[in-house]
Amino acid sequence: MVGSIVRCHCQVPCGIFDDPVRVTLIKEDAATIRKSMVQITELSGQGTALSLNQAARWVAVKEASAGNIMSIVADYMLAQRVKKELFDNSADYLAALEVHHTVLQAAMKTKQVVDVAACDALDHAIEDVGKMYTK
């Protein structure tokens, strides 16, 4: 089931959203989170006012990017695209919910840490959910 493409009605304005683009956007945000973590780690050891300022800005970017992922997954994918009546059975529906929830949790975890292992988990989760929205 997880490899199936989800098809259903969306919020107004209907017809303008492009599922593969949403997947591309969350992948871009995930790459930004990874770069942010690397930059924060590099800047943290410098101890200058400038490096502290830059690190703070990277933290803000990391937070915003994780929030973007969570918003797309929750507000677009889950709220508009994952509807129980579109699945053949409850098991497939629950599997879809689980895949989306895994992305949400992985994105949330990247807010809490500066460890690229969290990015690896997020990338993997995005790949899994992306299979539902791309051919």
C-alpha cells in the first residue's frame, strides 16, 4: 500500500497543488536542516559574537525548515490527501498514517538536536512517504 499514489479532493483552490512538488519541497527543507546542523556545529566552537549570531540564524532556519515539513505533511498530505475511504482496507489506511506520522516525528526530532543522524532518519521517512505521491 505505501507505494500507492493517493488520489482525492483537496482544499480550495482545488487543482493547483502538485503532489510531487510537495515532496520536492520537503526534501529541500530536509537538506536545509542538514546544512544548518553542519553550520551550527562548525560555528559553535568559534566563540565570537559573529559566530554566535550566525549560529543563532542557522538555528532559526533549521526550526523553520522543520516546521515547513510538518506543515506540508499535516496540513496538505494528511488533512487533504489521506482519507480512509480512499484505501482498500483499514490496514492500508493505518500504514499510510504511520508513514506520515514517522515524517512528522523525524522532523520534530531535528528541532531538538544537532546530529545529522536525525537528518538521515528524516530523509528515509521522506523517501517512504514520497512513494505515495510520486510515480
